[in-house]
Amino acid sequence: MRHFLTLNDFSKAELLEMMKLAIDIKMQHIQGIPTPYLSGKTLAMVFEKSSTRTRVSFQVGIYQLGGFGIFLSNSDLQLGRGEIIRDSAAVISSMVDMIMVRTHMHQRLEEFAKYSSVPVINGLSDAFHPMQLLADYLTMIENGIFVPHRILDGVAHKNIIAMPIVAYIGDGNNMAHSWLMLASKLGFELRLACPKNYQPNQDIVAIAYENAKKSGAKIIITDDIIEVAKAANVITTDTWVSMGQEAEKEQRMRDFKDYKVDSHIMSLAHQDAIFLHCLPAYRGLEVSEEVIDGTQSKIIQEAHNRLHAQKGVMVWLNKQNRITTI
Ligand code: CP
Ligand code: NVA
């Protein structure tokens, strides 16, 4: 059974297959061609945390593929009242074809996958947010950044940037970890600037360095936001206070105050650099209003691409696992 818990679960070729599917399905959708590749299939969506983009994109995505999505929030599920993951996963998976889970500790997701008889997709855990990164990568491709030959044909492009530099500024959190996985799998340059006490998890960094040996990725981890921004093709950041960290808010406001993406940071980047943010964003904190609402910002295209990237993932997993209910 192939689940999608992290980008590290897949080879570069497999990730590109999913992107190719996402691009093809997006094209068909734009042209008004029906895409019933998962006709009659059901997707359960388990949310133990809030969501706008993930919920809408999965629910609309499975519908556009001819299937049906079931939204299951923690406040309604027995899981939220203490039913164990093992029973919840076994029962839900006995009735649906795929399950998306958004949860707290990544181990909860792994346990869910262990007891699920159908593929489980990570809709965000404290450690990783891989669906977001596929949407981010699709947005990079559409902006001519790091477009591999095998998917070049499907993309409108002018000047392709073959070896881009992505600069991530902020918390060494689930987004930073996912950027580490994407860059190290695909083989581009990633520079992370995180405050000293908020560096990414060392075990995940070690995996990224190991992957980079094979892919040729260059990974730089520092606390210097000026150095990472220089000549970067993508500047990205994330909230200083992730879901579940609300009690640390005041401390984090102090610790991250110098890690803001503003127009000075953007001026150090490549002149055609794009700005990405997974959203929700907090204007005036991790990013200034002029940057997030400026011409280099691709945040709405990026959020919209969640829809298409995830359709690529669901169709790919379905093909791999030849999904059928009991
Ligand atoms: N980026 C993202 O996952 O947004 P939501 O929390 O709204 O789903
Ligand atoms: N790091 C953020 C991402 C939200 C999409 C969080 O986990 O809350």
C-alpha cells in the first residue's frame, strides 16, 4: 500500500509523474474537458486542525474527478472523544477509497496509515505539509522555475530557470521540513534562514543531506536572512505561530521579529523572483503588506494550485494501488 505521508516516500521520477498528471488534468479542466478519473471513488477527509485551502481543494478536487468527499471534523468524530486511531482508521478505510488526514504529531498520521486498508494522504502534520509543496512546485513550474524536460511540453514558458535558488525565511517547521524534502529530492538549491532556536529538525536535515548526494541539491541552513535572499528566484515564508503553538505566541513574536520578508529582502533577490506563502498569512509580521500584495506575489495562484496538484496525487495513488473497496 502506497500512502503519501511525506515527499520522501517517493522517488524524483514518481513526484514528476504526479506533477505531470496535475498539469494535464489542470489543462483539461481549463478547457472544459471532463476528468472523471476517480468516478465513484470516495475520499474521507479527517481534520484534527482548522483548514480553508486543504478542505476546499480536496473536496472540490475529488468532485471534479467524479468522486465524492466526506468532511470529518474532530469536533464531530468519535476520534475527537477519544476513540483510538487504530479503530477509527480500520473502520473509515473499510468504507472509503482514500483518506486525507490533517493532524498534530506526525506519529498519529503514521499510526493512521498503519491501520488503514486504503491510502492515507498527509493534509498537514506538525512535521510535514507535502500537499502544499506540490502546489508550490506547480506554481514554480508555471512561472518558468525548475521545469524538467519530461513535463516541459505541457507548460507555457519563456525563460526557464534551470537551477533555481529558493530562500525560505522563518520557522524551521512543517513547511521548512517539506521544502527540505522537495529540494533534496528534485535537486535544486534551498537556503533556509531560521532563528537559532527555531532551526529545522536535525533528523529531517540529515535525510535531506543524504537525498542531496543523489539529486545534486544544494542545502544551506543559517540564521542570516540577508545571505539567503541574495539572487534567490523564490522567496517564501510561513507564519511565526503554527497551529498548536498559540501558547508560545508572545515569545515567538519577539524571537521572529527580524525574520520578516519585506521589500528590502525582495530587492536582494533576483529581479524576477516570486514570493510564495502557503497561507494563512499575517500581514506586517512574517511578510509586509507591500510584498504579499505586490506584483511578485503568487499566493493566490499557489493556493489555487492545491486543487490541481492534489488531483494529480489522488489519480496517481489510485493507479498505483488499484483502489477498490472490500
Ligand atoms: N495552506 C494551507 O494548508 O491552508 P489551510 O490551513 O487553510 O488548509
Ligand atoms: N506552519 C503552518 C502551516 C499552515 C498551513 C501550521 O502548521 O499551522
